[in-house]
Amino acid sequence: ITFINFAKYVFDPYLKTKLVWHSLEEMRHAFILYDFLKKTNSEFIRLPLPEKGGFPSFYMSYTEDLIDFLVMIHLFELRAPFSYKWLILCTKNPEIIRISNQLIKDEEPHLSWIREFLQDQQKKGNKLVEEAFRKYIEVERKGYEEDIKTIGSLGEEGIKFIAIVMADLKNYEEYKIKYLKKTFNVNL
């Protein structure tokens, strides 16, 4: 929905199309997960929303413009394949593994269009891209820490997932720093 809201105010046809496409992609992912939960009669876990408006508005409330928004989304998309990998490590359910692998593959196109747009902005001299990465890397990290606490409070399965995440989190953080340096020349 947030992508659609930004698309309303964008005049560039390419960017408008990409924002709408990305929104539809995220909705498709939600339906894949919803369908799995429904078919398996799995319990829908209702995570409490952060006090400042709820996800995604909690995170997006920090953004001031389109560059901020796309940097924040790029950071979340960068983490998504790791999160699905961690989910795979938590389960023996072949359908969860299949769905997670499918969603991992889907993340690259999400990353690539935003990466290309932000790199193009940098080539045009837009210094806001690097500034936004410096600002939002901390917001993303703190938001994920809050998510981890919430998931850890969900009982044995949540604790198992958190143990897997924490064992690999340093690898992800190192990957993220190298990626941002190589891709956007951002020194953190």
C-alpha cells in the first residue's frame, strides 16, 4: 500500500510503474503465505504493532521523501532472503521450504530495480542517497531488534527461530556493510 501511495505522487512513468509493480509483488507474497496458512489450518500469529503507527507506517514514518523511502525499502529487501533462509533452517516442512525458496528468488528483482534507480540518482550527483543509507541503516537495525524481541516472546518456535537468526546475524550485518560499500560507496 505504501508503494501505491508514493506512486500517486510520482510523475516519472517508469518509476510509477515500478512502485505499483512492487506493491503487487508484496501483495502476491502475502497471498502465498496466507494461502499456505489457510490450507494447513495454521494459526495466524498476530504480532503486536509498534506504538508509532504500526508496520509499515512505523518504519516509513521516518522517511521524508522518495529517496528515503526507497533506501528504507532496499534495506528491508536486502534482509528478506536471509530471513527466509533462517526460516528454512527452522523447519522440516517441505512446503515451507519450497515457499521460502520461491520467495528468496523473488527478492532479487525487488532489489535490482531500486538499486538501479538509486545508483542512477548517485550518478546524477544526488548526495541524499548516501545520507539516507547512513540514516536508515540504524532505523532498520533497531526495527529488526524489536521484531526479534516480539518473535522471541511467541514461545518455543519463536525462541528456536531467534537462536538461528542470532547465530547468523553477524554474517548478515557484515554482508550488508560490504554490499553498501561496493554498491553505493557508502562507508559506515
